[in-house]
Amino acid sequence: MVPPPMLETMNPDGEWDGDDDVREALSREGLTFLVWGADWCGDCTAQLPGFAAALNAAGVPADRIEQFPVDDDKRGEGVDEYGIEYIPTVVVERDGEEIVRFVEEEPVTIAEYLAERISERAEA
């Protein structure tokens, strides 16, 4: 499930009891989740624990979740390569190709936002 956190904010905040459609979309075979964040970031501490809980509930294996902590200047591994400007940012890849990205804040949770777009991509 969720790997031992490099980011404390990726500690699941209990059991996730969200929608089965979200769980199903997150658990699709071949998806990798790349997570940029920081333990000092208010948006990250508010959003990433719930996202980690959703990944756990979806049974996403640890080897499909990569965590990239950034410093207070938002510098860190993969930042330049992926064009990370705001955190949290979650990039979902399939076969090394980006299929969807969550950046900083949306009106729904990270899990819901990504699941909806993953499902749209699967139906296209």
C-alpha cells in the first residue's frame, strides 16, 4: 500500500470511506502516482493524508507511489523535469506517460479529482 512516508503528510489519516468509483479508478493497473509536497505546507497537510488513505483503500501497491519532498523554495527531485510550481502536485502516469495532474487545490479531494479524470481517459 502507501510506502513508508518520505513526507509525513503522506501518512494516511485513518480509514477512507469514499466512493467505490474513486477506489476503482485509483486502483487501475499500470498507474503510477508521483506526489510532490512538503510537511511545512498547509495545503499538503490538509490534503495529502486523505489522499494517502484513498490510495490505501484502493490497494495501490507501494511501488506505484513515489514521493518527492520539496524545500521551502519548492526545490527538490523532479521539480524541474515535471515543471512543479505549486504543492501539493500529484502526477499520474501510465507507461511513463502523464495522463492527469492535480495541482494545489480543486473544489473536490485529490482522490476524487484524479479518479474522475482517470475514468474519462479510460472511456475515451
